[in-house]
Amino acid sequence: MSRVKVVLTDRDKKILYSGIAVLLLAAALIILGLQSFVLHKSVLRDCTSILLPQSKQQCLQNLALSTGNVSVCNYALGQSRDACLAGFAEASNSLVSCGAINSSSPYYSTCIYNVSYSSDSLNGCGLLQNSSYRSECIYSIAQKLGFQSLSYCSGIENESLRNTCSDMYYYNSANARHNASYCSFLPNEQNATLLYLMSLQGPGPQASSSYSITLPLYYYIMNATPRSVCYYGLAVNMKNSSLCGFVGGSLSATCAYAVKAAQSNVSINSTLNSSAINVSAMCSSAPSYLKSYCEAGIETSMAIKDQNVGICLNMSSTVFSYSCVEAIARTYGDSSYCDYIQNATAQSACLLAAGNINSTS
């Protein structure tokens, strides 16, 4: 029987070699897959053998994240399973994974809230069963985004939070667009909570986190309202004294002075200095038992703004004086101000506030 000689063409060889390469690659992938399966199975076995529930849950959660396989969390039981699912969901920003948690578990609401907040998802907030949580979720996102859209506020069920959200939208819009008409939508009665938020959020002449406590106190003493503060800020920023007519009350006189200072290119931080304001007169209407606190609060605000420790040292009470010095040191992160404090305990507290002492030491 004669043998038939098979001669492969170059094309046939390429096809054959390609087929062999594909087979080898497939075999390698299968081997790697098996190795990975064996490895993960080994790690899973190690996790499930841990006796301490919290440590077991953390081990399973880490494995779920490293493999991208949320079903690993099912090896944990009860609250540990929910904690594992929540950890996976928050790390992967997955509302779907939150949905796998028992809806009666406290981890469910926390997971939905955290993932919705991190992903700016108003729809995610809608998955919360408790109306208070839904309102807080939407409000927190609106606040995070700088209250830039009134439509966010409209979805808040809680009336108080909805109104605060809307008020902050109008305040920020007035400053961002230099449009005083937005100020007219703000309440014209005192509102300490709103004034505090405005002092943190708005870009008004005194808006800074450093003054987040002293400013609301100052506004309160001046009988200021959110609406008047809005007009005041715009008047100074736009150097438009005609807007001071909408401010009203004691703040109106300060507004006129501040606008003149702005028009003269004087630093806005000096518009509320101690020489321009009679602190005693401002606090004259305060109850006798609050008068000293009133004066100390305003003087501290002035000291911070002018970065003038002399105002602190001229206070009649060392308690207020040391507190004032500490406020300056903390605001400017400068511990050298603490040298003015003679009491060792108070000086240590000042150094700690200024970031010069490790709180764990």
C-alpha cells in the first residue's frame, strides 16, 4: 500500500498553527481559571472558618470586593451578611447590591443613603422607606451640590428641610448671579439655623468657616434676618450702597460703612473692626445676664477679622480673653498667639486648637 504524501501550503500551515495556538491559549485560561477557583475556594474556606463574627464578615467582604462576587457575602449569617453586603455596595457604589439586604435591617437604609449620597442619586433616596430619611437624603445631596437646583428642594417631604433648601438656593443664586431679586424670597424674620448655614455656604463679605460661630451671633445681636443679610452681602460685593436701603435695622448702618470701604478698595475683613462699631451699644438691649457674652462674642469676631490679639487682651475677663486668643490661633493655625495666655492649662488648650499638640500624646 503506497503512502500518500501530504504537503501543506503556507496558508495551511498558518491555519494549523493558529488552531494550535488557540487550543493552547484555551488550555492556559482553563488552568488559570481552575487555579483561581481553587485559590478563592481556599480563601473562602479560611474566611468561613473564622469564629469571630466581625472578623469573618470583614474577611468575606474583602473577598467579595477582590473577586467582584457579592454572593460571597451569603456565607455570612444574619447581621454579618447585611454588613458584608452594605460594605460591598458602598465600595462599589451599587444600589442594586443594597437591594439584596433585608429591608428591615438597619444596614439597608444606611446603605441606600450612603450610596445615594456618594453618587448624587435622588432616585436612590426614593428607595428609602422612611420619609424622614428620604428627606434628609435629598437635602444632604442638595447641600453637597451647593443648593444649585430648586428642583432638588421640591422633592423633600419634610417642610422645614424643604424650606431651608429653597432659602439656601435663593441666597446662593443671589450671590452667584449678582441678582438682588433672589433676596426677596428669603424670610424676613430671624432664623439662627439659616443664618448659620448662610455664614458657611454663601460667598458674602464675611462668609468663612472661621466665623461660623461668631457671625450668627453678630447677626442676631444686630437683629438681622436672612433677607437683610442677603441684601447686605450683595451691597458690599457689588459696591452698591442703594441695596443697603433694603437691609434695615442696625445692620443697615454697618452696610453703608462696608460699601464705602469696598469702594475705597479697603479690605472687606476690616469693615467690621472695633473702631467702627460700639460693642456696648450693640449689646445694650441684651438681657443683663447675657450682656458680657454678647460683647465677648462680637469682640472675638472683630479680633479674628482684624487678626488683632490686642482686642482679646483688652477684655475684662480672662476667660473671654483666653477664649478669644485661642479663636485667633485656631483660625489662622498660628500657635504663637498662645504665648499671650498666662494660664498653663488654657495655653495647652490653645496649642491643641492651633494644631501644635498631638491630641493622642
